[in-house]
Amino acid sequence: MRLSDLSIANRLRLGYAAMTLLLALVGTLALLQLNAVQREFRHVVEDRYVKIQTVADIRTVNAEVGQALRNLLIVTEPAQVQEQYAILDASSPRTNANMDKLKASVHTPEGLAALKSLQNARADYRAPREKLIKLLRAGQRDEARTVLLDEVRPRQVAYMNAVDQLMKVQEKLMDGAVAEAEQSVDAARRQLVALVGLGLVLALVLAWRMVRTTTGPLAEAVEVARAVAGGDLSRDFRAEGRHEIAQLLHALQDMKTQLARIVGDVRRNAEGVSTASGEIAQGNSDLSARTEQQASALEQTAASMEELSTTVQRNADNARQGNQLAMNASSVASQGGEVVSRVVDTMKGISESSRRISDIIAVIDGIAFQTNILALNAAVEAAR
């Protein structure tokens, strides 16, 4: 599985786990190296240095014995003489204990050879030393001085040389142990530096990969969101992986698709509304033209009605005049027959005028009926 396929939480867990593992490795290596260094120094302190101290103590005892033997040739006070004999009596057990330590701790071939030489030199030295002590206890100072110079001192020098040789061997071994300890320290230092450097490189690579795989998709998601916010729905992008940012990009992809579909629907609906608006505007223009036509017809009808009203008014005036004439004729009829005949003639004229008035009224009623029909049609057309 690639790092980009991991969720952010798992990436953080992986990073912390890697850092924890690195710290554990560094700590474990440091502990192991410290233990190794500790063993080296413990070997130096508890083994090499102890052997050197033991050999140095043998040298000290030998020097004290040589000084005591020389003092016994000089001092005469009983207390001083007993003090020197006490030193001589204590020297052998002390040297024997040191020799036993060396026998138990020396294991290298070079060390065993030097120890064997020391044992042989000590054995050669002990016989003339015991002879010298016997002479001193017997008070034979002159013989003792001769034995000291001729027999004891050469063997003591050889004994001290053997002690020095063993000391050099132990010092060499100690120097080697110290060098090994220093090499262990240097190796531990180099390993720790290498491991820390490797850990830093791995940490930087892991951090770089985590940042790149996290911030890259986030930056792309921000750009997509800004493009969508700016109305750009044509931007193409990929949403790979199953982590949270990939899920965000998938959601943005779905949102862009849905927005594009909604915008398409709105565009089609707007085009339909525009077409319908054009049709409505055309209908309104037609309705306005028909309304103007109806208004013109109504104006013409009103003018005709006004003319008709004037005609009716004239006919009414004529009827009133006829009525007045009829009344005058009736008055004249009472005056005489001639006047009656005139009246009869006049009445015939009036009758004829009355028939004309009836015809005029019938014409007026027909015109009024047509006017109402036209007005009704205009109202119906206006309602449509």
C-alpha cells in the first residue's frame, strides 16, 4: 500500500511509530554500547588494574624487604631491630597472597611466561635472603654483609627485573584494554551518529512524503473550491486514494457535477421562459391592436348613437309639434265642417308622420341591438 493511500490519521500514526522505533533503536544501541564500554572499563579496573596493583605491591614488598635487610646491618636498638624483623616476617605472606592472585588471574601466554619468570626469580632470591636473615639473627654482621652484597643483591635485582617485566606485560595489557575501550567508545559514537543521521534522513524523507501527499491534494481541493466559487465548472481534476482528502475531492467532483446539471436545467428553463415571454409579448401586442380596434369601433358606435339621439330628439320635437297641431285641429274642428275636413287631412298627415316615427324607432332599436352585440364581442375579445 502506498503512503498516499493511507488516511491522515494512519499517516500520523506511522510517523509517530517510525520516530518511536528510531528512538528505541538509538536507545537500545546506546545501551548496548554503554554496556560494552562498561564491560571494557570494568575489565580494565577489576582485572588489568588489579594485576598491576598486585605486581606493584610485590615490588613494594621487595623494596621494603631490601631496605629492612640493609637496616638490620645498621641499626642496633632492639626496638628498631624488631621492627625490621616484623617487616621481614610479614613480607612472605603478603607476597604469597599476591602471587596467588596473579596465578588465578593471569591467562595470556605472555603474562604466564612473565609470571613463570617471576616465580623462578623469587625462588632464587628466597634462599640467599633466608640465609642472610639467619646470619643477622645470629649477629654475624660481617658475613651477612658479604651475603647481602654477593648473593642477595644480584638475585634481588633479577627478582625486581622479573617484577618489572610482569608489570610491563600487565601495563601493555592494560593499555590494550584501554585502547579497546576507547575503540568501543569510538565505535559506539560512530554507530550512534550513523544511526541518528540515518534516522534524521528517514524522518525527513517520511515528513517530506507525508507533507507532499497531504498538502498537494489539499492545495488542489482549495483551487477546485475557488474555481467552483468563481463559476468555473469546467476544471478537471483527479481524486485518487481512499484518504480523507481524496474523499473531499470526490465530494467536490460530485458537487461540480451536480452544479453543472443544475446550471444546465436552469439554462434550459430560462430559455423556455424567454420563449414564453416572447409569445406573451406577441399576444399582448395582438391584444393591444384588437383593443384599439374595439375602441375605434366603440367610438364610431358612440358617434352613431349621438347622431341617432339627435334624430330621435328631432322626431320627438316633431311629435310634440304634431300633437300641438292635433290639439289646434281639434279646437278648429269645433268651429266648422270645413275646418274638420282640413283637420281630417291634417290627421292623415299626422298618421303618416306617426308611421314614419315608428319606422325610425324600429331603426333605432336595430342600431342599439347591433351596438350591444359589438360591445359584447369586444368584451369577449378583451377577456381572451
